[in-house]
Amino acid sequence: MKAVLGFEDNDFVVGEGFGVEGICSGELVFTTQMTGYMEALSDPSYHGQILLFTYPLIGNYGVDFHNFQSEKVWARGCVVRELCRAPVAIPRFQDYFRDEGLYGIAGVDTRKITIKIREKGTIRAALIVGNDDEEQAISAAEKVPPISAETYLIPEVSCKSPYHIPGKGGRIAVIDLGIKKNMLVSLRNRDADIYVYPYNATYSEIQVCEPQALLISNGPGDPETAKVAIRTVQQFIGEIPIFGICMGNQITALALGGRTYKMKFGHRGTNQPVRFIEGSIFITTQNHSFAVDGDTLPEGCTISYTNANDGTVEGFMSTDLDITCVQFHPEAHGGPRDTENHYFDMIFRRLL
């Protein structure tokens, strides 16, 4: 089955389609992880994007449902160099895409496309499976709205109503902006009493559970679109400990009066090096297009983590306000476990 991936810059590549026939479009981004392809595809933060894997062989261990980070694949499309035809487990990656009505393209030069994204920045793209009409693909790519403050993706990935995960430990309220499953698993493993709220939960609604701490999750798109969450976090500042992960880091910065910005091509993968303020280096999982402008954080905030590759802010803290946020994903799926205990044990200690 033919397929074509068209770019907004009037370029295109032709390859082998997998999944179902049809068209999808979004911002084209790449991830450098070598394993955990289903964890990435099922991460709600990829909503609105077509995901390219830089690792050349995808699907060699089939589809591992146990490690899905949500109930389904959120990436709008998938780009790979080579599909494994005989994985060690079933279902096969390509069969799952067909059964679930998803779109993919294989047999293209993912290295060349990655270099294009690194040089030009995140690219709007369209993937057509079932034909190789490059003009249609390029035209569709040109019409893709960039992910910005006008692109509101969070309501589609957040829970629809509050729910409770009982535990005998401290009570923590979680604002779900598109939360990865393993964040809740990490809290549950520490016996936290968890109350999860949708993206538009207000301060008064969350206060009903009398939380001892507040956690703001990851999510897709521009953090400035999460206006209700920003306002809610503002009202909790100074009352209880606040923790933010990925978009939660950005939301908390905005709630404090800081600013965020869109990166050239973002950080995605399970091998991102982060330097802790004490000097140690963690290897982390990341998935974000936006970052916090450290120069705009208010007095009393300390940049506690920085990216060892480009120096961007990977987390900040305020001792006076009891805020500890990270841009990376400490829940460790899929990727190294360097920061899982480091961060979640910190939350657990505050709940004692």
C-alpha cells in the first residue's frame, strides 16, 4: 500500500503505508527513544502531532498493551524507517494500526527528515495512506494550524469527571491535563490517596477533598490555553505543596507570573540528560514543545534542573511557596528510572 508524507515547505516523501487508508495531519515531531514505542504513541501529550521514530526498527516486540500510558494511541500518525515483520510477540505493530484505524508510513529516510526538523524547526505535515498524491499531501500540510495558544487540545485528553483512587497515605489532588497512566501508578505505589480532577476543575471543587498537596500533570499543546488550570493553581499557591510535571511545570510557572515559549523542535525521547542543581546528571524521558523562560520566574524561585544539551529549564522550585516542578517525566515510562524515586519520594515525604 502506497503512502506519502507531505510537508508545508513543498517537500514530500513516498513510502509504504500501514494501518488504514485515509489522511491525517498535524505537527511532525521526532522522538529519539529506542524502546517504548507504544508508551510514546499512547502518551496524550502527542495529541495533534505526527510522531517520527529516529530508531530505525519499530515493532520488534509487538504491541505491549500493559504499558500503554492511556486507553489509546493519541499521535495522529506514525513515521518509521522499517517495520518488524516477525516480532517476538503479537499483535504486530502494523496489524494493531489496521485494527484501530490508525495511519502510518514506513520505508522512508527518517534520518533525513529528522535533520530537516532540526534545521527548520517543527514542521506541519500531512500523511496520506492509500495513494502517493504528493500535491494533495503538501496542500493538506499547508492548512494545518500550528500548535499555539489558539489550538486547544487539552479538553479532548482530560478525564470528563473527577474520580478517586483510594489509599491509606497522604491525600493528593491531581489536575489531569492528559495524564500518563504511570504517574498515577507511581503515586499509588506509595499508597497515596488520589483525587483526580479534569482540566477545568475550580479551586472550590478541588478543595472539597481537602488535599494535602496538588499535582498538575502533562498534557498536549500550548500551556497558555489551560487558563482555568492556571487560575486554579494560582489560588492554591502558598496553601499546600504544589508539584508539576511537564505541562504542569509550565502551568505552575504561568500561575506565578512567568512566561513560556515554543521551542524550535522540542525534547522527545528517553535519553535526555538533565543536570540537577546539586551537580548530578539524570537520564530522563521527555515530550514537550514548550519550555519555561527561567528569566521570568519571580524572586524566590530557583532553577533546580537544566537540560545538559541546550541549557533550557527542566524544573524549578520555591522553598517559601513549597513548589517543586520538573519538565521531564519522572514516572519513567517508557525509559530510564533515574528520577522515579527521586521525584515521587519527594512528593510522598511532603504528604506524611
